[in-house]
Amino acid sequence: MPVDHFSLEAIIRPNILALQPYRCARDDYQSGILLDANENSYGHSIVKPNTKNNSNLSNGISEETAFVAGQLETPLHRYPDPSHPLIKSTYAKLRNIAGVENVFLGVGSDEVIDLLFRVSCVPGKDKVLICPPTYGMYAVCAQINDVEVIRIPQDTTGGRLTVQADKVLEATANDSSIKLIFLCSPGNPTGAVVPLSTIQKILESPSFKGLVIVDEAYIDFTEASHPGQPISATTLLPNYPNLVVLQTMSKSFGLAAIRLGFALSSPELNQILSNTKAPYNISAPTALIAMQALSEGSITAMKEKVQKVIKGRTFLLDAFSKMTQDFGPYIGGLDANFIMVPVLNRQTGNPDNERAQKVYQAMAETQGVVVRFRGKELGCTGCLRVTVGTEEENEVLLERLSTVFEQIQ
């Protein structure tokens, strides 16, 4: 269905549309004798660590030392590529996206979220809509940018937690100042994917003329859990210029430390984001690691680890289901690398925030295992969010949970 009701120019702030982006000679020329950017032509001054002999380590050198030594061989005195087209083209191919012009790189997805606020929302005037319980940075970015947040709670019936599209569209029909809708799919902390039909319904509604942002940080775990089914909102991109899909290397790729996120959207919107971002936002070490992570062998290894996580999730879910005095049925979905489960009051059998908080603290302070207390979120009373660990970590988790549950009854 054509999206005739959407105009990108109508939702982007006029000062952003008129922006003349920062440019440098490196945007045009990246080879030869580079005397354009006031870099230190003699290079960095870091003394290379000794990688030949370290008697304190059984393998001679630590992985960290070897990594630093390798990084020092790269031209760290040069500013990185301003746009990283090779990363974009490789990632576009991986996700079956049209091309480089549809991919924007951010310092994690959080930079992209903040940029979307900055390019579209006038402080003190415009609004955004979220569906709690959801990722906390949407509201944090809204407050930083002085943007009001409209909250349409998810349906908590039966503990499934689902986005209520009709209520979302009712809110947008009554308030034309809503510029952005954030949908976390699979949700954090819900772990539940938002059906493509729900996303399409919102995208196609004339009552909302802004951008729909679908945050897919955990999408590789989702697709592996539903093989052969269309799950990712990237499949909708060719037909919906009002759609932005966020992805990241922090979760399935296991690269949270390099801080690399992706916005997948129309070329026109990505150009606006590129005009607005800080120069050289993606560092050379991050780019180097990202390209290696996108190699064929690395993608295969990533998918193998995703399967291990899914196996571990099944193992934990089975174990939790047997702890009937202490855990209720899981809340939300099983489409990510975590499980959200309510801690019960042993006397009443109901979810218990006070006990869950005590269990959370005891696990961290006396057992050395850190999970996440989410009991204050809508529909999550008494809940702990437990990330799936390695096989060994999962075994330790269960052992120490049993100890704490006996201490805190």
C-alpha cells in the first residue's frame, strides 16, 4: 500500500533541512600525502607492548596485550573514513538491504536514537510515543531533548505483553505533534517480537504522519528461534519511507565494547542523519573489528553462538519451570537472549516485588551473579530479567539461585 500520507520534509525540523553539513578534504580525497587535517604526521607515541616474553602468562602474552599491539600497527594518527562505505555495503548485503545509501552507522543504536530526536522533534513542542514496558533510553533521550513522551501501555493479558496498535493510532489521531513512534522488537525487557502486521498497520495509517522506529537489537536471536519465517521489519523497508529499523553489533555479534549500531531506512533520511552526526563518529579500531566480524567465517561463528544461546535459554526455562515455589511462568516472549521471570511469594503464590528485590541484591552482593530487577515496569511485578550465560554460568546461576531462595523466603 502506498504511504501517501507521509512526507519526510514535513517532519524534519526546518533548521536541519537547511543545514550545511561539516565537510573536510578527507570526504573527497583519502590517499596521497595527507596534509589537510592537522594530524600528527609522525604518528602516535604509544610504546608498543612487549609481546615476545611475559613470564607471568602461560601463553606468553595476554589477549589484551596482543590486541593492543595489533591496533598500534594501524594508522591511528589519521582520522577514520567519514562514511565507511565498505562496512555499509557489507552489512546491506547481510541484511538484504538495497544498498549503501540505506545504511547509517552510529556509535551504538543509542546515538541513532538521539539523532532521530534531534532532527525531527522541536524541543518543548513535539512529542514521541512509546509502548511500555520498553527500552529506557527512548524516555531518557526524550527528556534530554525536552520532548514529551506519550505512553501507550502494552496489553499485559496472560503475561504476553503485546503492542496495542489501535490505541497507538487513536493517540496519534488525537495529537498531531507526535513525531516518532518507538517499537522495540523483540522488546526489552519483554523479549517478545512485534508482529509485522502490527508494524504495517501503524505505518499505513493516515492518522500518523511521522516516523516509526523499530528497534531490532536482538533480531538474530528472533530469526534463529523462528527459522524460515519473515520476522525482521527490514523486509518492509522498500515500501515504507516512514520506517526506520535499528540494529546493533552489541548482542548477537558479541561486540558491545566497540559501540556500533545501524539505522536502516530511506536514502533521504539517512542523508539527513549523516549531515547531522559528528564528524568521524565511527573510530578506525571499531571499523576494523566490524569488517572482520562481517566476514563469512565470522558470520558463521556468530550464528553458531546464537544457537548455543537458544539452547541455553531452553535449559534455563526448563529449570525455572521446575522452581514452582519461587518462579512463576515467564513473562513476555522468548525471542531474545534473556528470560523475564517473576519471583513469587511462597505464602501467596503471587509475584512479589519485595522478595524479588532482595533476591536480586543477594545474588549480586553475596553470590557474585548479577541479573536485572525489572519489577517496577508495567506488567512486570516481581520480575527478574536473566541473560542467558554460557553453560557453566547457567549452572552456577541455578545453584546460587537455589541457595538464595532458601535464605529469602
